Amino acid sequence: MNTRSRTRKATITKAAGLAAAVAVSAISCTATANADNKRLNDNVFSQIYAAQKSNKCPSVPRLDGRLVEAAKRHSRDVTANPALNADAGSDGSTAVSRAADAGFVGKIAQTVAINPALAISGTEVLNIWWNHPPSRATMQDCSNTSIGVWSENSFSRSVVVAVYGQAGTL
């Protein structure tokens, strides 16, 4: 084997090693993004709690898995369908129908935050909702004692959905 062949083989081997390292990094980043979204979801829930506390709500809101499922469904839909920008789903679903599909019975409200970027922070979500009077009123409504929050990211947008419920009321 001549020097040129050995150099080419070493270059190919290094490139293969670099590709493997990039693939491992991509897998690691995906896992980290999920952890980051959990932190974001928890932070947004805490912001909603703080908004209700500032409104002197007598009860503490609780995370409801059924409403988390409804929020997850809508945030994934809005992330995957750039034409969507609010409450209606690509299948015509509403916050009420998504919550009912997840098994929640009661009055429902929803807030949606969309950032046309790869990431969004809890502070950005709060600013979007706090400065939009209907969203702020929903966040501060003391009767919304069941909450579900979910966020999704793509390269073109980040979406956070909070679904608020009043169990047993219609």
C-alpha cells in the first residue's frame, strides 16, 4: 500500500469516526431537548400558579394528566402544521373536544404561545399570555383548577399549549 492510499484510508476512517460522533451527539441532544421541555412545561405551570396566586385564588391548581394529553396533542399538531396559529386543530378539533377525547369532563379554556424559532423560554410564554388580555384572564381565573401544559419544538417554531379545566362543570 502506498503513502497516498494510507492517507486516503486514514481520512476515510477519521470521517467515519466524525460521522459516528455527530450521530451520537444528535441522539444526546434529542434526549436533552426532552428534558429541557419538561423543565419548560413545569416552569409554565408554575407561572400559571403564580398568576392565580397574584389574583388571590383560594385554591391551588393541580396538574391533570388528561389535560396534559390534550395540550400535547394540540402542541404537536400546531408544530407540525405551520398554517395553524391558534385553537383549532388540523382535524377540526377544539380544546373542548381534545380534552373530552382525553377523558376530561368539564369546562375548558386554552392558551397557545407560538415563537417562530427553535426555542422559547417560560418568560417569553408568560409575556405572550400576560400581555394578551383574554389569555391573562384565563391564566388568572380561579375556577381553572385543573391544568395541562405541553411544549414542542421544530426548527421553524416552538409551541406551548396550556389547557385549563373546571372539572365537573359545563
